[in-house]
Amino acid sequence: MTDIAMIEAARARLDGHARVTPLLSSPFLDDIAGRRVLVKAECLQHTGSFKFRGAWSAISALSPEDRARGVIAFSSGNHAQGVALAARMHGIPSVIIMPADAPALKIANTRAYGAEVVLYDRVKESRDEIGARLSKERNLTLIKPFDEPLVIAGQGTSGLEIAEQAQALGIDKADVLVPVSGGGLLSGIALALEAKAPGFVTYPCEPENFDDMTRSLVSGKIERNASLSGSLCDAILAPQPGDITFPIVKRLAGPGLVVTEEQALHAMALAFTRLKIVVEPGGAVALAAALFHGETLGETVIAVCSGGNVDGEVFRMALEKFPD
Amino acid sequence: MTDIAMIEAARARLDGHARVTPLLSSPFLDDIAGRRVLVKAECLQHTGSFKFRGAWSAISALSPEDRARGVIAFSSGNHAQGVALAARMHGIPSVIIMPADAPALKIANTRAYGAEVVLYDRVKESRDEIGARLSKERNLTLIKPFDEPLVIAGQGTSGLEIAEQAQALGIDKADVLVPVSGGGLLSGIALALEAKAPGFVTYPCEPENFDDMTRSLVSGKIERNASLSGSLCDAILAPQPGDITFPIVKRLAGPGLVVTEEQALHAMALAFTRLKIVVEPGGAVALAAALFHGETLGETVIAVCSGGNVDGEVFRMALEKFPD
């Protein structure tokens, strides 16, 4: 299981390869939220999302022999790009199995990062079967997107940075809002903060209709989403919390915060105007919660903007809908 | 005159108040440019541009008595916001004289940062007369936008960061491309690099038809722009190089690089897709030069993206024109 020692070991492996992402803020966002809002800009990580951290953590921890044979991953986008670039930087092959309806930009980028992309039909084909066959044929190591201790440890390095950057600003108490899909980023950050910033509490943030983690925390057991598509928040539509991540989230996180797609788009537009960063819809749900659902939160909120891989068309739509 | 000791003193005053902005990169941009491209993301500085550095440097160096009376500045936008926020953070009043045709976002932000904004007609009124009258009436200190050693020292702190961040990546030779208007940022960076990274050479970058610095370097004396408006690069349309900045630029910088407005918009779109940052047209001219005018440059180019205060409409237009 992931613990703080594993997260610190991951940070040592990531050092000089991953970016330390900045903690941004704007008095305009503070005014909207009615409290202090800090934004951890994980969209500025390599490949445009935090996923590079977990991918690098897992690949760098493989034995040289296993690593040389290559890795395989399933992903609709951000994990794909993280694994593809981390593999290329290690000089090893990668195969990424992606749904054919993933955003065009994410598929193109994954290929351009040097991965062999295998597309499948979400409805008619089983990605697990395709993956099992390719893994066996080529002896590839599977890099899971979230339910893997080394990946959780990699995402947790973002939590170490949050603790240090916030403490440098004199903050010893904060609510840390994290976009959630399978829960890898949230559980990594929660574990890091448990050890390094005990006054910080994490909260999962999700889009309406894809609030499996929120409902799981209410019922106390893993609940599924009714649907796996149909949201602009494509980055965070995992079917259910992970078997490894859920117990960590249950033990450490506060209740879930659910935002509408419109609020996520509004948060994207405000991040554009006020922070000068590009955030994708799924990556903006925590900022949306900080800005529009702050009633239950404390004086200082840290919102993780987890990714920025959004097509220009969707981004233009957000700016047009929310010009101010 | 500004020297490295003044720049280091400015950094000490800025410490904990200004942001250390990240040095970003993308393999996709390297491929386009045919060389390694690093981007100093000054758009992520407070108020969305490097101008906060110079404003803070100048205001923080005033005597407590002078400072308490307040400051005044002339600016079409980014300097205005930098001075307004730096003044507010010092708890002192500021008056900003802005042309009535400045971008709406910049005027609104300057007001929201707490400044008293006085608008004037560029054609019919003299901003100098308005400024002189207000300064005299209220005993305000003028914070010049570039031709002021303390302001140059503040902008130079960005150069100190560039030297350290690039050296941490093992880079000891680079061409550093800087958007130029009056030359404050360029001369500050050039002075910092002269002392801290002698293998780095700075180059001024300008939009077509507003290439006063480039022409001044060719002729050896200060040349003026024929026009002062009519470009999307509103942030960098000073009439001519400064009397203080020009000799520094002449001594330390390479020849100017001139880009078209279309190339600046294309660079903005690529910064959106590949770096997840928001850059305004004037702030993108150095990145445009790195991507599209690299023939004369070396293997490693560092492009400063100097600001991100762009209206949503212009940004959407850039994304629509350059979707890839």
C-alpha cells in the first residue's frame, strides 16, 4: 500500500523529470468565492495533466529488464499521454489502448509522444481482452491508471508540493479540492497531506451524473456511475472508485462536491481570464466547486486544476458562454 | 544606472510577493521550431504580466513618506495593472492614466485592483499634461513604465530566474527572445544574463510595423514607430525605445526579430494547445519568432511570453484561425 515513504521515493525519482507546478491565485477569484482560493496548476505538468507523475513513478520503479520490454495502458486520454511521454523519456516502447471516441487531440498527442495507439469500440469490444492479448504477446507491463500503489505515490508528489507551497504562504489550515475519477490523484494527495499538512482536508469533486465517489462516500461502499459517456468532463469518467483508492479516500477525505457542466465551463473561463491557464472541463470541477459551492468550506481553499487537454472548439464555447 | 546589484536587491524586495514563473516546454514546439524551445511564462505573474515585477521594485524602493502619498502611472494596460496591484499590496493609493481605447479588460482590471483610472483621448488630449497636473496636486510619485532604473531592475529579476532555471536543465548557451516595447524587460533580462549566464544572448522581438527597436539597432540611434495603434499587439506599442533602455539593448542584445500579427496569433494558439498557458498577442511575439524565424538562432531558444491579458474574443479568434 502507498504510504508517505513511497510518495517521497516517487518524488526522488521524479526530480528533474516532472515539473513542480505553481500555486496560483487572483484577488478576482477570491471575491467570487468569498474566501481565499489557491489553484494548483497541474495542467502545466508535462503532457498537460498530473498523469505524467504517476506514469513516471510506475515506469521508473520497474526493473530494467521489465522496463525494456515496454508498457501498456488503457486510457481515454490523459493517462495515455502521461504513459506515452514517460515511456519515451525512458527510451522504451508503449502501447496505449484508447476508445475510438476519445477526444481527437488526446489520440493525436498520444501517437505523437511515440506510443502505438490501439483504438477500440467502447460498445462492441472489450479493452481488457485486447489488452490481455497484447500484453501476453509482447510481455508488456500494464500501467494501471489509478488502482496501483506506485501510480498513487506519483500523484501524491503533487500533494507534497501543495503542502510546501501553502506552508510557504503561512497557511496551516485549508480545504483541498481535487477532481476525481478513479481516485488516484485524490488518494495520493490525501496521503501526502495526512503526513505533511495535518490541518488540510481533501474533498473529491465530480461532475453531475458522474458522482460515483460522492455517492460511494455516502453509502460507505463502492457505487457505479450509470453512464460512462455523455459529459464534456471526459477526463474523469471512470466507472467507479478503485478498490485501492476508495478505502484511502473513505478514511481521509471529506464529503464529495458535485458541480454542473456549466459551472465547470464557467470555471474554465475564469481560469483563462484570471489565472492565464488552460483547464479542461474535467480538470475544472474542483475550481468550480471552490467558486460556486463554497458554503461548507473554510477560509482557504486550494483547488487542483488537474488537466488542460481540451479541444479548441470546447474552449471557445466556454469563453463565449462566460465572457466575464 | 541599473546593474546586477540593483537587480539582486530588487529580487530580495520581490521575494514572497512576486511569483517565480515556470520555464515550460513541449516536444511539439521543439519539432515546429527545429530546435529546443523553452518558454518563460511571465503571463503567470501576478496581474498576468511581467509588469508587476517592475512596479513592485519601484514602489518598494520609495521612502515610506513618498510611498504613503501614492503613485501615478501612464499605461495602456499591463503596467497599469502591475502598478495598481503593487500599490494595493503596499496599502497606498494609485492613479492610472489610460487611453480611452485601451482593451476593456485591462481598464476594468486596473479599476478592480483599486486604482483610480483617469481615461484620456489619445488624439485630442495630452496624457503628460493630465499627469503633471494630478501629480502636482496630490504629490504623487510617477512610476515610469520602462525608462526607470528601478523598474528595469525589477524586470531583470525574470532574467535571474531564466539563468537559474536554464542552468538547472544543464543549458549554458541559449538565445533568449524577448517581446519589446520600450525595452524595460529586455534590458533588465540582458543585464541579468550578462552577469549570470554569459553564454546567453538576448534578442528583441517585435510585431511588423511596430519595429522601432529593430530599426534603431540597425541605424544605431533611436527610431520612432510611424503609428501608435492599429495592432492586436496593444501591449507593446511604445512610440520608441527608451533613453535609458536603448544603450543597454544596443550594448548587449542581438539584432531584432520581426513577426507578423498572424504569426503572433498562431503562437498564441500553440501555447494554448501545447503549454496550457494564455498569452496575449504582444506577449506572443517572441514565441512566434522562436517558432517561425529560427533560421538565425542556435540550438536552444528561450522565448519569454510576457503577458496574457487578452480579451476572450481575440483569443477565440486565434484558436479558430489556428486550430492545430
